[in-house]
Amino acid sequence: MRLLSMTTRQMITPQRSLAVTLSLLIIILCSFGGAADSATVPLTITLRPAAADSQQRVPYVDITLTFTAPPVAAGAPLLKIALVTSNVETVAKTIEAFSVSDAVGPVDITVKDDPESGEVTYRHWVPSRPTKGTLTVHYRAPISNKAAPRGAAPPLELRSDSGAFSGAGETFLVLPEADSSQPHFQPIEIRWNLSDMAPGAVGISSFGNGDVTAPLSKDLRSLQSSFFMGGKLGLYPQAPPKTGFFSAWHGTAPFDLRDLMISEEKVYAFYTNFFKQPATAPYGVFLRENPVNAGGGVELSGSFVATFGPKTNVDDLKITLAHEMLHTFVGAIEKPGGLVSSWFSEGMAVYYARLLALRAGQITPAQFLEDLNTTAGRYYTDAMIATPNAEIPARFWADTRVRVLPYDRGSMYFAVVDGEVRAASGGKRTLDDLLFAMLERRREKPPLDESAWVDLVTKELGEKGRTEFQAMLSGATMLPEPGGFGPCFTRTTKMLRRYQLGFEPKVLTEPKRIVRGLITGSAAERAGVRDGDEITQPVPQDRMQGDQEAILTLKLLRDGKPLEISYLPRGEAVEAYQWIRTGNLPDSACVF
Ligand SMILES: [Zn+2]
């Protein structure tokens, strides 16, 4: 069971070809005569979801964007959307009925894609004549409900079920080419036109309920990292407040979602208190079903989305929710940032989601232990445990055993540091103090840099703090002390079996999944999987990896005939560290 919630994000960084950069330079020179323009430009986005079909699925959302920007020259990029973001295909290539008009009339547009690269690549829309005055952009974003065509991916894409749709802005919003030389798009207005939907339909986003004007601190990037949900929704509280906790969901879970959200509101209150960050804006929790990797989630701007499925265990999901919420309070190391810095954001989220849930009384010590041992079991049996941190970004999406490392290694590293800080300070200080110091550093002098952590941990623990951090990055096994998780638990070892898919893991991320590199003697081979078999349905693995008993089922196509093969994806048994309850202390004494 548990815990990978697909949360590590690749930062959206503009990757422009030289030609585009040059043309952008030309626009600046043409339109502003070289002078900087600090004007702000209001931007309005109207979402008009279609009526749900007989399957209760919303087939598309019509999007209208209006803004008055300085003229854009013929041939210069006007609008863009990423082609793929965090391994999720956006609507870029499926958009219909795209049109742009301005004060003169319709504007002819051509599309231009960035060359493929390892970074985020964009589709750009380029006008054939200079634009003038207010621009109105209209298009239809179809909702395909395709299941994770690129393999493991966070739940960001447009999806629909149960008379509602949802998705993150970065997967369906075509936005003006944002650049430091452009005016600020402010204020940003979100408008909902629900007239085609069934009566009672609701439109809600990370910015709040219904039609809203985003606070002036919000920019185009926060639109991309916001979630939008419309149609027949569950809400808690029923009337979402202007500031503080709200939640919205569609679909049916095997447990009461409203009860879960009542409990989640308490976690939010605990976090605002613990992090001394009182609510000044709406804080949204979005839930929806996930047919591939149920139980995962991803953090967004002032909000997060988590997913459930017919077999989701509510106690497991509670820790995922605590994890995602933790991200929104702790944030990430911004320099270097991205996946290479995810040891911090994911390690902190795994470590503190569990610990704060225990401190808040949301989980029992027994549940704490179970979650800890899931992480420990997955980490200490991981055949890729020694992968250097620098190699993680390139291999993250391709291999589940690499993908879990920032989570598992990061959280064990923080447990090691916590033990050392407590020992060095005679119990006066803990990892909490270092975490608060990091947040303080970001407030005082953003962006938050990796060296800030190195400075802090070296100041706290001496040179050992630095060398241990370097060892963690180079792939050394992180092992907390036997008493590293409070007074109730101690360390032991147990024979556990390594996760073994049984063939080349990269196959699962390819557009056509054809098995290759079958390992002789593996459970996959013994169960009958063959090189050349086509896997017709995406395979979730991240949680499975932490569960010694989880069975993997492959839906295959061989010689044109479908077949299904199930097996226990485990290889050799190795001695792995686990923690057990010790002594006779009451549950209340286990909090640390
Ligand atoms: Zn996470």
C-alpha cells in the first residue's frame, strides 16, 4: 500500500528557440521603442463546460480569453501552452475551433512547436499580421479521458465523470506568451458560464468559488498551477468561504468523502498553527477518481488535488492528503529546483505528513508505524538505492525504483538529521527548528537555495552536517538510529523481497508498450509474460513497490489475442530495516 503520491513537479521553464527569442526582441523594439512598460493588463478567462453526455461525461470545455496587450508583431509568438507538463499530455494537439480576433477583426494564426528537448516544450500561436487592441481568444478543449498515455503521471489532465470535469490550468489553458518584458496580466478574472450544464452545477477553482478576481499577487504562472472543477460537485463546507479551507470533489468513493474533508479541515487548522501561517486566501482540496494510480495526488497553487479509486483505503489516503497539504506549506528548494531538489520537498513531505498526523492525533502510533515501515521496506529493498541524486531527473519517469528515491531517501535523511540535532542539543532542538529556519530564509531572501540547507545543517552539526548531506546526494544509504522515531519504536531487520517488474521498466512509459528485456527466472517470466507482448493498459507501480503482497496484473495482447497475466513482482529477499513497537508506553507517550 501507499505512498507514492505523484507530486514532484518539473518547473515550467520557457524553452525558446533562438528564432523565437529574436522575434520577441523585435516586438519589444517595435512596440515599445525600447522603453520598458510597467502597465498592467486585465485578463479574463471564461470557462463554459458542455452538457454531460448519457455516460455523465462532459465532452469538452469552451474557453474564452480576453486581454488588451501591446501589439504583437506579425510572426511573433502571441500565445502558448506546454505540449507535455510533468509527463502529462496537455490539450495542445487536440484543441478545436481555435480563433483569435482583435479590434481589426479575425487574426490568422499559425502554430509552431518548440523542438523536442528534455525540458518543457511549448506549442506557440503566431499571428500573420500585427495585433491591435483587445484580443479575444476562443477554443474548445476536448476531454478524452485517456488513461495516462505516457506512464506514471500526476492527476493534472482534464478528466470527466459523474457529471463534472476537472483539470489543472497548465494542461488546458492557452495563455499569452509571458515574458519579463511584457506587462503584468492583472487582475486575472475567472468567469464560469454553466448555462449548458444541468441545474445546480458549480464552478470552482484554486482561486475560490465561482466568478472570482484573483489577488494581485497572482500571475499567469499561478493560473497554470491552479485546479478547475465544474459541474455536479460535492462541496465541504457547503458554502465555500472567501478565506481558509474549502473542498470540492466529483465521483463516488468507497468511503464518505465529506467525513474525510471534515477531518482534513482539522489537519489544515493544525498546519496553519504549526507553521504560523494563518489563512489569508482560500485554500482548496480537490478530489477526483483516478483509474490508473488511485490514491496519489499533487500540490498546486494554494491547493492540491488527490485521487481515489474503488479500492482506496481511507487511512492511506489521509496520509496522502497530509503529504500534499504539507507541500503547500513547506514548498520546495527553488535553486537549483525541479526534480534534482525533490529530496527536500518530497523528503520533508513524507517525514512530516506522518509525524504531524501523529502529533495532531489524526493517526494512531500503530498507523504511524505501518506507514514508516512501508517507506522503510520500499527504501531498503530498492535495487536502485545507490543511484546518485544527480541522476534522478533523467530516470525519474522511466523507473519506479528511481522515482521513489527522493521520497524514501529524503525522508530517511531527515530522520537521521533529526536524531543528530536532538543528540547535539541535548534534546532542546529538533528538525522542526531547521525547517522553520528554511522557511524564514525563503521569506527573507527568495529564492530558496540548496546552499541555505547546507549552511543550516553545518551550523547545527558542524562539518559532519555537510559531509552527510553530500553522502546522501551521492547515494549513500540513510539509516536513522534505532530510537530515531521516538520512544515507542525501535529498529530491527526483516527479510523482505526486492521489487522486480521482470522486464525493462522503461517499456511502461512508451507510447506502444512492447515487453522487452524479460528477466530469465523472474516472476514475470514464470507467470508467462513474453518479450514482444503488448501491454494494453497502463500499470501503476509506485505504491505496489512498498507492498510485499501486491499482485501486478498485466493486460496483454499477443498474436492479436488479449490475455491477462498476474504475478507477485518480487525478486531476491534481502535484510531490510524495519521499526517495531517496544516497551509498555501508552500511545500518548509515542508523540515526538
Ligand atoms: Zn509529494
